Amino acid sequence: MPLQATSGAASYDAFGGGVPVVPTFVEDVFSCFLYTGNGSTQTINNGIDLSGKGGLVWFKGRTGTINHSLYDTARGRQWSLATNNTTQQEGPSSSTEDLTSFNSNGFSLGTPYWSPANNNGVSSVSWTFRKQPKFFDVVTYTGDGTSNRAVAHNLGSVPGFMIVKVTSESNNWTCWHRSITGKILELNTTAAQANDSGGGYFYSSPDATNIYLGSDWQVNKTDATYVAYLFAHNAGGFGLTGTDNVISCGSFTPDALGNVTVTLGYEPQWILYKGVSGAGGTDSWVILDTMRGWDLTTSDRRLFPNSSGAENTSSAGFPTATGFQVENLSASPYIYIAIRRGPMKVPTSGTSVFEPATRTGTGANATVTTSISPVDMAWAFNRSGILGQSTIDFDRLRGALAALYTGSTASEDSAPNTLTGFDVQNGYRLGSDSGGYGINFSSATFVNYNFRRAPSFFDEVCYTGNGGYVSRNHNLAVVPEMMIVKARSTTSNWSVYHSALGFENYVRLNTTAASAGTGDFWYQTPTTTQFSTGGYADIDDTGVTYVAYLFATCAGVSKVFSYIGNGTSKTIDCGFTGGARFVLIKRTDSTGDWYVWDTARGIVSGNDPHLSLNSTAAEVTSDDTIDTDSTGFVVNQLSATNVNVSSATYIGLAIA
């Protein structure tokens, strides 16, 4: 029966009497959620339907010596297991303790008893896996002691990784992985792979309907009860077409320096890996995720399933646009599980991906709370100009403390006591800013622009140059219309591509200069999957590291625009229904600032405060350059800004 895809929507419309097919996205089935325990009651709304669909929630305290704690809907909300020990499942004496309910959009916690999931004052992480064909399944069974025991599952594909634990008594956690068939690993130990050639644990490899057990007591003791967690491998099933992969189970072997690059075909947000033999076979299991901190510049925050220990920080690698890199490993084969970064769904409102907010610096450690989650990029403007500094730019992928300044050619600055962590569910942490870097200086006034990466709206790519004329992958899912590129490891101009100028031309974010052309600065027009860099040092010099920010027009959310001035007033129709909350404008045929306006400071019918990305000057509040319009905004010609000079050309970005 034919189906019609609805452009930009998260559904398919059936016609001819069929049943609608609702696409599934990774954000529907997986969540990494950060919170602080309160020792009492709290509800975590992570958007995952556990009460209706079922699944697993895995908890770990990030500080102190605290057990892992796993709950699943198949065994029931009261039963906890810990991956770092062999103990049988344990439960509280009251329904108000530990995990109190699985909900349609997350779960609820009560007072701690067996589980440390809600210990008072403990910074914690929860990883939620929803049951879904071609992603994850939970199976419970009672052992019968026979060999070649078939146990049915509903994964809808061949498992790539399986974890089995006896729940009625103490014993090891037994793991099977598609890359080491005939071997097993134990999740609660650092031990290397063990031989299973006789099929004592797993009689044979699983298939799309069953797992096959041996008679070993760890997996199939008579009358003992068990739980099995099954993870899919590159089985498709996700996205608008139902063909996108969101979970991969594979292996890698590091080079002589202990480094490796793994290609997945997508950017991950979570990985689990373990060395299986040789020196690496005695390594811990490692979990990394982008919420706690897995990036290019700061020490990555590792947790270990086999240990109750606190989060450990080290340089462990980073995600890429198409996979991940791991560093500082032994020369051993490793197995891994990786989960795709979300969201995959196209946003439908600007408020879900962008927030402008004003604040006053405290000069002390502080947490900035935002309405969007997570924040992937934060720009901070010093409105008063007292520090003589332009906009400071931080982002999750490069890591906290890695500052870039939009009005400067300076390389990336390891700015101490500035933005100290993105490891907050709704916001980020600030330091005391004792060096006066311009993000939390005492009593200074700021406006912060907070962005979330999302398809068709905004993406980020970090890369290392190789001399130019290279096509590089991105995950914007549409053709980028505006790209901002800056060298991180050396001084350079900020280079901006805009579709209205073409790939032959560029403008500089850090200057007022008009657009310039070299013929092939961007090499060629970007596509839905790649953008190209020519042989110019500001965007692609050999061995230099870069960051690229990619923007596009997303219906009702953002508009990458251009216009020709008329000398009076001109309405810029962005296709919005409630007007623009953010406006960036640059004149391209002559000199002109990179002006920005926002509703946090005021876009009204009268005077509107504006700042300039290329300048260290304080905001200007004395002119009425733009006005409100429900479809976007209005530009007025004033000599103070010259954003509507007759016959002049302009480019910009607006967000609803």
C-alpha cells in the first residue's frame, strides 16, 4: 500500500485506507540525562516512553564510590542490578523508594534504599534505552540447564551485542559480541575475552528471532531467573525513510601510537568499548557520552561499568561527523557499541533550538539555566564593552574552556574560569572569569545566544586541514546556506560562506570589509552531505585544526536571507508567524558591521539595542534600525547602521 512522506514532518501519511507509518528517531529511544539526586522524590522527563513501550534505565553517580544501578520494565521498577558486582537483583521494602515508576516521558525516583540513583546532592547520569525493533530489547527467562536453548526476542534483527545476568543469585555478567564469536566477556570484570568454543555460554550466534544458550550456570541454570539486554547492529529502521542506522556494534585495533579512527556513517553521542585480548584485555570497560563531556580539547569524562568508582578524566578521543576517534589505547583489538547523536527530527519551533538571554556577571562560579536542552553552542556578548573584547564563542564539540573571539584573528584560547562545563542538562557552568574574558565578569552585563544542533537548522564540524580542495562530511541533512569557519590552532580570519554570494566569494566575520572573491574559495557549492574547502589558509591549511558552523533555512524556525536595500523601510519575510527573535545582518557590496538584534534585549517598534560580532564596542541603544513584523522583521535606513541603503546588498540570518 503506497505511503506519502510529509516533508519536514515526523510522520508518514497513509492513503487508500492504510495505517499511518510513524517514523522513529534516535531521540525517541535513547536519552543521556544529567541530574542531581535530592534524596527525596523527583521526576525525570527525558522524552522516552517507558510505561508504554518498555526499556532499561542505567544509573551512575558521577562523583564518589557509587554502584551502577540498572532497572528495566521486564523485571519491574523495584529490582536493581549493579554491573560492577555479581550480586543478585535487589529491591526496596516500599513503593516510595528507589525507582518508583516508569513513565510515558521518563521515570520517577524516590528515597534511596538499595539503589543510589537518587542520593542527595550526587551529580548523576541516566542512560535510557527504550525497547524498539532494530535498536534494543529486554528479555527475561527461567533457566532449564539444557544446551542449545532457544529464547525468543523481539529485536527484529540479529543482535550485535548481548548482556545476560542471572537475577536470582550472584554470578558474573556475560557478554556476547558479534566481533568475537566463540568468545565471551564479563561486564563486571576487566578480564580479557574467555573461550566459548564449546558453546557452554552461547551455543551458537543469535538470529533475528532467537538467542541460543548453552548450559553454563551464568546463562542457563535450572530454575534460576535471568535478564538479557539485546542491542542491534546497523539494522536501519529509523528516520523518515526507515533506513537510517542509529546503533552499531563493531571492533577496532589501534595503531602503534594507540590511536584509531572508526567510521560509522553518523556522529555518535555515546560509546561503550573494551579491549578483548593482549595488554588491552585487562583494561576496564569504558563509557563516554557527549552530555558529560566527550570532546576535542578537554579531558573526557569516563565511567566504567565494572567499577563503582567516580568519573575519571583523561584524553580519550572525540566524536567526528562520521564516527569517532579513540586515543591512548594499548595495541589490542577492542569491541564497541555506538549510538547516534540526535536529534534526527527536524525542529518545528525556534524556541526548541535557540534562546537569547540576558544576565549579569557574578564573578563567581555559576550555572546558567536555559530553556533548550542540550546547549551545543553559546555566544556571550559583553553589552557594556568594559572589557574591550568581542563576542566569545564556546561549543560542546570543541569542549569547555576552548574560547574563540568573533572580532579577532586569534587562535583558540584555553580560557580558564570561563565556560567550565557543558555537563548540565539544561545549560552550562561558568567559572569566576577572574581573567576578565568576557563571559562572567563581576557586574558586567551580557547577552548569551544559546544554540542546539538540529537537522535543517544548525550543525558543527571540526576538521584538520590538508591543503585544500577537499569535500568534508556534515550532518545538517540539507544544503548549508551559510557557513562560518575559523582556524583553531593558528591565527586566521573568520571566513563566511553565504549562498547568495556563491562559492567563489567570502566575507570576513571579524572585519567590516565587503565580500571578496577568489574564484574557488569554497571549491564548490555545498551539498546535503558535504561542504568543500579550497586551498586557502583561512579555511584549509595543512595540519591546522578548524571549526565550521553550518546554518540553513528551516521552515518556521530559521531563515538564511539576502536582500537589496530600498533606502527607506523594507519588510524581510522569513516565513515566520510570530516574528524574529534573532537577526544578524551584514552589508556585502561595501563596508558594514555584522549587526545583531534579539528579543531578549528588545526588538520593538522603537529603538532596538544592537551589537556587532566584529567589534569590541558596547551595545548601541539610540537608533530604530529594525522593527517587528510577524513574518520576520523590518529594516529601516538610518545612517548609524546603513542596513537598507538603496541598491546595496545584504546577507543575514534570522531565527524565530
